[in-house]
Amino acid sequence: MNKIIVVDKPYGLTSSFVVNKLKKFFGAEKAGHSGTLDPLATGVLVVYFDEMTKIIPYIDESIKNYEVKILLGLLTDTLDISGKILNLSKIKKYSNNDIIDTIESFKGEYNYKPPIFSAIKINGIPSYKLARDGKCVELAIKKSYIEEIKIINSGFSTLNLRIESSKGTYIRALARDIGLALGSFGTVSKLRRTKTGKFDIKTSNNFFALINGSEPLFFPIDKLFTVINIKESDVIRISSEKNFKDVNLGFLLNINNQDSPVILSCSNIPILIATNKFDSNGAYISSKIKFFNKKN
């Protein structure tokens, strides 16, 4: 069906369950997603069907937005409320300045230890599988970037934050580290992804409404990439080219437009995605291509 859909993932469901359910519902042969959400988390999950799965590596989701509720005084092995309790601490009475100063200190480069219950692989095995088996898991320090972090509101033992961060940031780790910085513990009790790249919760589909027959709102590909319409004769001309090869598409591209990647389409059917190369003066050099309906 060659479509993209943004779904508001419900609480308690895995990302793979949602993807597989929608795959069957829409009768697609293939389906994939970019950016896994934990079962506890809700919000933006982007699902790609059939040939659209091929564009996933080209999608820019370098910036993500979240809303999180942190429960202070509690630490679990999963760093959220689904886990086993490891530590408890008394809740201190924090001044507004204490909280603001602590939160602000996390803006910028953020070095952190990822949760052991994560999909990071150790010798090919996801760390969460090792952790579930009771094995010792040691993960390397990772770097990410916190673009913005703001307090929505706070209570005696809770913090509600709005976060804009780089791809790869584990909000569960951030909650833990904020708790420690406040002289306590911290764990995620609610997490909602509100935006990832160009995909926004405002234009998402309610999962349960979809599977109950609601009209789906698909995400248009021209909001992700420049789409260039070509003639059938042009399709025939380039059809002998191989995937992932550098080819000259200068006769099809606007040489004044340095967009990359771009989609070449014929009669509203996507033909290929091209990553274009330009020299230091902006002159076109070549394109590395990937056909949607070609295996080699």
C-alpha cells in the first residue's frame, strides 16, 4: 500500500504489536517503524508500509520532543514504574530555585549511562534480555544533547517536564540523573513522545479508532522529501541502473536545487530515492539511488 502513518501509541502496548496489528489491518505485505517506544510510553510512532519501509534509513528524526512525569524518591531496575524497586529515599523539600537550577544544568551535552533494560546490544544480544536473565550488564557511557528542558509543573514528589533532545537520548536515564542531582532518586511514571523529526502528535491517528474503522490520515511523502515527477520515458531510461550505485541524474534534477535526498515519482508512484552529491561550489556531481521496486 506504500503509505506512512503516524500513530499515537497507547499505554501498555509494544511498538512491534502496534506495527503488526496495523500491518494486518491494512493488508500490507511489509511494515516497519522508526524509533521504538517503551510499552509504558505513549505518543508518536511512525509506521511505514510496504515499499515505504525502504525510506526509513533516510528519515531525519535527529530531534525528538517528550513530556515526562518523574517520580522522585524511587529508583527501579528499569528506571520506570514497571520495574523492580531498588532504592527509596525521603523526599526533600526543594525550593523553586533548586529545581530550576538543577533542570537547567542538564541543557547542552549530556553524558549518561543507558538503562540496562534497553535495546542496546552486547555481542549481538539486546541488553534487556541479559538483564532479564539476571546477568551482569555493563553499558558504555553515551553522549546526547538536550536542546531544551522546561518545567511544566512540580509537586512534592513529582516533576513534569517538557524535553527537546537529540536522537538516542534515554529519558529514563535522564529522570534517574535528575533525581540524583536533587539528592534523591528519580524514575519515570509517565512518558509521552510529542514529536520526532517532522512527525507531530497533532497529526497522529488514534490507534484504537483506526482499528475500529476510523478514516486514516496518512502522512504525505512530499512533507519529508522533495518529490520530482518524471516521465515514463525517463523511468525506462534509468531502469537499468543498480541500487546503491552512483549515477548521473542531472538531466532529471533541478541543478539549482541542492535538496537531498529526493524522490523521483511517475504518475504518483514513487520510483526511487536519490541521495545527491554536490561539490564545494554547489555543482551537481552524482546521485546514489535506491529503487522502491527493485532488489538489486
